[in-house]
Amino acid sequence: MNRALFEHLFAVKGIKMTEQRWIIIQAVGDSRDHPDADQVTMRTKAIDPDIGIATVYRTLTLLADLDIIQQHDFGDGRARYEIQNDHHHHLIDVDTGQIVEFKDAQLEEIKSRIAKELGYDLTHHRLELYGRKKQNL
């Protein structure tokens, strides 16, 4: 991850990039599992034991407000986080909680067409699918 890019994003907003904030950004950005705040706290404490859960919560809120990270609610009662780096959607396995990321060009075209037909310019959106893995017969 490019620290200079994140420092620039903070500077544009007039916010200081601290070492603790950078560690939290890395903990979220290096994750493949959409961690919740408790998981982010455990991962940051492995690097800097002085980072407390309150700092993690405040920083996650700040990063979400700055559109640096995206907060998700996948129906398990925990806010989960990921870095805003590319547009994709999620399929959540209702039995295991596994989160599968996917992209689909046809789906993007359909969403744009629907918005246009209804007289809107699409500014942003989120799509989450929930399902159960088919059992082999």
C-alpha cells in the first residue's frame, strides 16, 4: 500500500496522518476477510500494543467518513471494513458467513441502464447477494 497516497488524501482534508492511523489503514488494507473492529484491533495491537479499541473505532469512523474505507453490514451484527480500491459486489454465504467478492460487466451495464431509464445519473451503489451453497447431489 502506498503511504504517500493516503497521506495526500489526509492532507487534502486537513487531517494529520499519524503512525497509529497508518497501522490501522494497513490492518484493513492487508485483510482479505472484511475484518470487524475487534479483528482490526487485534491486528494493530500485534504491530503496536498501545493502539486501543477506542482509537481503532474513531479511526475507522474517520476513514469511512473520508471514503477511504467502506463499512459493510453483512447481516451478522458486526460492521465490517475494506479499503475503497475498486468497485465490486459481495455474495454472502448465509450458512458460513463467507464473503465472496465478484465483478460483472453485464450487471454494471444493467444498473446504469435502469438508472438512465428512470431519469437518474448513478452516483454510487452497493449490491450484496445472500445465498446458500448448492449441495452436490
